[in-house]
Amino acid sequence: MDEEILRAINRLQYMTAAQIGRLLYPQAHDQNRYVQRRLRSLTEAGYLLRLRELPAPRIGSAPHVFTLADKGRRFVAGRGDILASSYYRPSEERAKAEDNPFMEHTLAAVDVLVAAERLCRKFQVSLPRLLNERQLKRSSIRVQPVGRPEAPRMAVIPDAWFQLTAVGCDPVSIALELDRGTEGQKHWRRKVASLTAWAEGPYRRAFETDNLTVAVAVPTMARRVQLSEWTAQELESIGRDQLADIFLFTDASPVATDPFELFFDLLWYPAGQDHPVSLLDAPESAEEEVSVGPLDSPRYNYNLSNGVEREAE
């Protein structure tokens, strides 16, 4: 289990005890005490770095954030895992974490990735490719936002990018955007114009795929409706209405929602639309333990070569 913990932290870059508990011990009811003991042991043995505490919750103590130390990096590399970065300095790692005002944002994105990995552990779904935030920053792409020739070029760095493949289906490529309700309309619409340029330009070559879903996770229904409307307005203003269906929004919590429901239930809303779709199509053989539920709504998957393809269940 120590190896599983180290490999998971390598894949996702930063994790808390609660995230590791959900991923590796979803049936445990000990308030992550066992995981905390394992993390303490791995830290004392030099495999992990324990970074700064997060803000204290109303009940309980503030959780710590963990990342790999050099000994842990060498261990997972020896198991054949690809390291998120070949460059490593403990002092810089601590400084980046402690000075990072966006750590909670980063960990919120990790919550979605934990849900994706839990889905693959329990059901007939695979996760063939995953790039965390650090890996994406290392190979970021600058684009000219569509419809804004006077604007400076912008780096497009999703909070994560991954592919999910249900048995018998083609991989679905997902660029994750985590919103915490802080961006204003001007900034968000500029991001949409940049993501559009990215999707239409260098994305296919850089990621070696011709499909894309921009999955936007938001904290509340009101924020979901707001961002959905802003996105639809921006796409209309730049003449890209046909791309509205690649932007999917949900206010479902990746922590509180069952992973199968998060990815296969009708919880995602295309930009400017009020009818939900599923993030993934669910063939009958993909589910093992619970019923799939009604998936009678078509799901949109934008193929960058052929336009929007409506795939009926």
C-alpha cells in the first residue's frame, strides 16, 4: 500500500490524506487515521515531503499537503513510472507550495482526478493518459485568442488533461477547468476565446487526438448557469457557435458524488443550454455493480476533424 500511495502522489502531484483515503480506501470509516499513519511513516522515512497546512476547517485540524521527496521520486521511477518533472529541489518545492495561493484550486482539480481513477478501479473504464497541472505547464502553448487580434498571446494551461475509455468505446479527451467563483466575465470570456484558438490550432498535434471536451466544474448551480451563458455569448460573438457543445459545465461535487454518477449520469450542461448530458457514454458492459440509470439523452462529443457528432444512446 505504501507503493500505491507513492505512485498515486506521483501521478497527481499533490494530495491530502482525505484524497488518498477516497482513492485507495473508499470503504474505510476511520476518518483517514490509517492513511495519516502511513503518510507520517513515509515522510519520516524520506519518501514524502509534508507541505504547508491548508486553512483550518470549522471542525477538525487543518490538513497537510503531500508531494514526493527525492527518495520517493527515485522509488517510483524505479517502478517504471514517469515523473511529473525531471527537475527537483526540495527547498523550491516547499517554497512553491507555501507561496502558492492557488493550492486549494490545485487540490480541487485533484478531487476530479481522484474520482476518475476511482471510476477506473471499480468499473470497466480505463484512463490511458493523464497530464497533471505541472506537466501541462512545462509544455504550455501560447495562442492568439479568437476574435481578439489586439490582445496578447495567452498560454493555455488546463488544470488537468486526461482520457477515459469505456469498454467498446473510443477514448474521450477531457481538458479540466476548475472554477471557484472568482473570475469575472471579461477574464472568463478571454479564456474561452483562448481555449477556442487552442482547440482549433495546436491542440490536435500536441495531444495526438482529434476530440476534445472542456469539462468545467463549478461550486454552485448559479455559477454554472453564469459561466455557461458567458461562454455561449463569447462563442456567438467570435462566430464559433458550433463549439458550444464541447464546453460542458457541472456543479456536482466530485467529492460527494459517486464517480459513476459524476461521469455517466446527466450532470453536465453544454454552453448556453439547459438540458444535461453525460460526460461519457455508458455501454451496458461498462457497469458492474449498480444500474446505469436513464441515459436517454444524446451526448455531444466534438471531433475536431469532422465537427459535432451527436451519438444517440
